[in-house]
Amino acid sequence: MTLAAVTVSNLGKWYVVNENRYRPPLSDALIQMIDASFRRPATKRKPAHALPSSIWALRNVSFEVKSGSVFGIIGRNGSGKSTLLRILARITTPTEGRATMRGRVGALLEVGTGFHPDFSGRENIMLIGTMMGMTPKEVRKYEDEIIEFSEIHDFVDTPVKHYSTGMFMRLAFAVAAHLESEIMLVDEVLAVGDDAFQQKCKAKIRTAALAGRTVLFTSHDMNSILGICQSCLLLDRGQSVHQGNVEECVRRYTELCGVTDMAQQVISQ
């Protein structure tokens, strides 16, 4: 029996939103200063409603992803998708539960994650590769393919701090897609690319899965989810709403977004 590439058990992430439950705004401080300067009784103002001290960004999330499959993660903004990928990428630690990754992980999360702004594109390819545990020789084997795919030939030796967001994303995806990682984590960042490059990226994700690599993919583009994912997880307010069938996840997602008429249109395309 083949082990799952990714196993997540009862995963949870708790964040402190506001350690000091109430901090007077600047306007209150100014009024107190004016009252003091004119030696009059301090003006009493009703304090603003205190923010919650903490939130669960994720709670009791469990799932498995088979090796060589593309697994979609969808949900409204604030549902916990990016938090989940950051935990899987070992950028942040969970508060509770466990996530097991069987294989080398390549992550394409926020644009520029792991890149050094003063290094050129070529130097950052080497940097990311060595951070993944590859030798310089292994990285150079893929360098030409990465540059060709990213279509930034004229700028590959320019510091990436001068890149546009689109150029940054092209290089970041090319690095994540070509270097030797068994598991790819791809966040919504593909949305910043033009349509032609998005199609190119989706084709590369399919090819990677056929080659035995495992891909976890988040997007608000339901056509992309339906087109490349074999299974799916729907999150809402940090908790799992449904997992498994992609079409059912998409249908429930559109209902949560309040666009039920859109669900059948997307699924029927």
C-alpha cells in the first residue's frame, strides 16, 4: 500500500490578534492633553469595543493527499488556505495537530518568498535550490529550463528587486516547478500572471502530477480547480466544510459565496 504524500491530522493554528485588549486611540490622547493644558476636568469617553484577543485560523483540519495527484484547497478570503500552506511549507508551526510531508517540498506562496531582493534571478535560482538541499551541480542542470520557462532571458542577471510582480511570479513558479521537489505547494499567486502564462503553468502542474509529483493548489478560479484537481478540500472560517469530490466542493464554495446560480455554470463548462 502506497503511503500518502501529505497527511494532516487535527491541524489547528491559533493567533493572538490583540495582546492589549484596549489601547486608547490617538484622538483620546490628544483630548486628554488639551484638558490638562486648560486645567479642566478630563473628558470621559466611552472606550471603543475591544478586539478579540485571539482567533483560530485553522481548527480540526484533517486530510490525506495521494502521491502523484493534484489536490485543490478552496475557500473564501480568510478561510485559512494560506495559513494551511504556510504550515505545510514549515514557514509557521501549528498550535495543535500534525502535518507529515513525505518528500522534498517546493513552495510558491507569497510572491518573492525565499528570494533575496539584491540577488539576480540566476543567483536566486541557486539560492532556492541550495535551500532545498540540492547541490550547485544539481541546480545548474535545471537552470536553462527555468530561465526558458520563465521567459525573463533579458533580465535573469538583474537584481530581482527591479522585477515587476509578473516577472517575479514567472521566475518563482519556474523555480518551484522545475527543481527536484516531490511535493509542490502553489498559492493564489498565479492570478498575477497573464492568461497565456497561467495556461502554461496549469499544463506544467498536470505534467508534474503525471511524473509522480504531488501538487497542493489553492485558487479562487473554480475553472482551474475543476480543470486540474483530482480531489479537493473546502475550508470556511478555518474548518473543513467538505473534502473529496471536486465538483461538490466547488458547488458548496459558490453557495458560501452567495452565487448559487454560478455553481452549475462553472461545473457544466
